[in-house]
Amino acid sequence: MHVAVERVLFWATSCGLAIAMGAACAGGVGKPSSATLWDELKRFAGNKVDMLDAYEQLHSRRWEGSASNTYQLLSMSDAMLGRYDQAQQEMYSAFRNTASPLPPCPNDLGSGSFDQWLMTHAGKFDLVMINEAHNQPMSRALIYQMLPIMRRLGFSILALEALPDEATTAWINQHGYVPDEAHYGFYLREPIEGEVVRRAKRLGFTLASYDIFSKDRELDEARNLARILKEHPGQKVFVVAGYDHVRRMDGRMAELLPKLYGKPFLSIDQLGKGNDVMRSACAQDSALGANEGGATLASMRWKLDGRGTDVTVFRTGSYSLDRAAAKGSDWLSLGGDRWRRRFSTGEGCGKSRVCLVEARGAGQPADAVPVDRYLALEGEHFADLYLHSGNYVMTYRSASGAVMRTTSIAVHESSQPH
């Protein structure tokens, strides 16, 4: 992801910070309006009343400047609202890529599953880092599943690139959840990232921020990680970084870290070619084992050495970003922790052309990032959400941003779409 785009998403509504996006934030040539792309992004991230109107403005107008930057920003807005398939299509447009057929897995895969490898080897290190794709929450589904293993191996600090500053981090450490508010930007407010944070806190992790948008960002990230390790002797740190920061090459954080941190550390790549998590999937030769599916760590394979990393993860079988797909959407269960439930947008939002459906645990604060959410657009009559067993408060918002309906439901393991 382009650094200018990361800056906008990271500090989406920090009005005191001037972010130079250049022509990419200039006015559009479609629907007449003085609002810029930057203005609409701030409205989108600002509050629920403006969010859906701003979303429609973002996606209906033509914006001047870098088409790649614009598509990346649109992709993040779709990911934040659970429209993962649309987010993927926008990333394809940003980088002029297309979906590719499922390739065969490499012949030199390591023996056993990724979870077996992780449990055997990760505990040998005090620092383990893995990458994620900010616009592809499928990558966060893997991190969610890694958390209990890493905790059992003695890791107690979770350093997230998504955390914007120490004050925000301290608040989340104290309260155990991420508020669905403008200050928390795009990354933390995506529902699966919210799930990662909640699970980490339940498991006893302390969150730590280390990223900084400086002139020497890679070096400063490495310095901050080295500082965290020095300030917490004897504790193990699990790092989640974006894209290429984990690669020991091209002046990236992982290449610079050994000059500041004298011990060996482990770097894991879970993204496919072009940092596209969909390209990390492969069809496993039947002689090597079945394509188990289920999107669990047990169904994933591994390979030593990668493009600047120590280990590369491969997902076996087909994956789909369509929530309602009969096959391939089970990654949204987060390893079998959640079940799909279908909700009628007509019952929730009446005749509104769009409907935002959100589910929060009955015990969650009303301002928390929801367990899941989906924005159904015109012509979509259902929202498929993935929920844990338990009680939930459902909210339905119309195109105006107003809450049209609030209901309470209970979800059980045997729940099926209805």
C-alpha cells in the first residue's frame, strides 16, 4: 500500500495533522460539489450519521489525481464495512491485477501443518513478527488464530502497527476494546481487527504501539521495537506489521532491526505474490495430503525461506470473499469460533436503499467496534454476519445514518443462516 494512502487511513480524522496527498485529494469531476476526497474520508470516519452518505459520495464520484491511491482508499472503506469482496476488486483496480486460478502448492513445503510448526519453533525466539494486508481482513483471521498459541508459548506483548499512538494504546489496554470512533482510524475499526484486539486482551496480552510516520519510518519502527524489548526484559513480543516491513531486505524494518537488537528473531510472511493474501492460497497435491479447508491453521502449510522472510505460510484449498458463498467463506468463522447468521435488511431498514447491519455482544459498550458488520447496498436483501455463541444487540442504520431498528438475539453453535 502506498505510504501516502497509509498516512490518510492511519490519521483519518486527526485534523491537526496536515497530510499532503497532492492531487489525489483534489475535487472530483462527477457530481458537482466542493468537497474533496479528503473531506469525504473525514466524514466517513467521523460519525455514523454521516458515514453512509459519505460512503455513497466516495463511491459515486470521480476523483482527480492518482487512480491507484483512490482505489486503495475506497478499498479500505469497503473493508471497514465488511464488504470484503468489493474491497478486493478495488485493490485489483489499484494495481491493475486480476483474480488468478488457484495454483498448485510448491513442491518443497515443510512437513506438517503451520500450527504444528509454530508450536515447535516460535517459542525459541523472544520476537516473532508477521505481516498483514490492511485492506484484506483474511490476513487478520490467521493472526486471530495464532494468538492463543503465541500466548501459550510465553508471548505477552502484542505490538500492532495499527495502534496510532501511546495514549490510544493505553486506553485500549485499560478498557479491553476499540471504540468505533473517528480517532481510532480505519485499521482498528475493521471488525476482525476488533476481534483480534478483544481476544488479545482476554488472553492477557499487553498491547504496544511502535509505528511512526517519520522521514525514517523503517528505522524508527526498528528502534521502537528494540526499545520495547529493552524495557520489558524476559518478555516475548509478537509483532503484526503491514506488508513488507517484516522483510529482511530493501531497508525495511526487519533488515534494520539486527543492528539494534542482538538476538535472533523470526519473520513470517502470510501474503501471496504482490502482497495479495488471495494469492497465498494453493491446491495441495493429494500425495502430500488433503486440502482440508476450513481456513484453520491446521489446514495451512509452510515453507522455509521466502522473499526476505524466514517462513512463508500457504493456505490450502479455495477461499472466497463472498460472505454468502457455500464454499470458501469459512475463513470468516475465525477457525471455527463463529457461525453465519443471515439478517433481512428489509425487516431492519425498511425501504432504505442501503442498510448497515451491526452486531455487538450484549455486554459490549455501545461505542465498541462491532463483532461484525455489513453494508448492504441497493438490491441486496440480506446481510450475512459471522458471530460467536452468545447474546447480541443488532442495530440497523438507513442511508441517512439513522438507527431504524434495534433487536436482541441469541446465537448458538447450531445456528444456521435463516
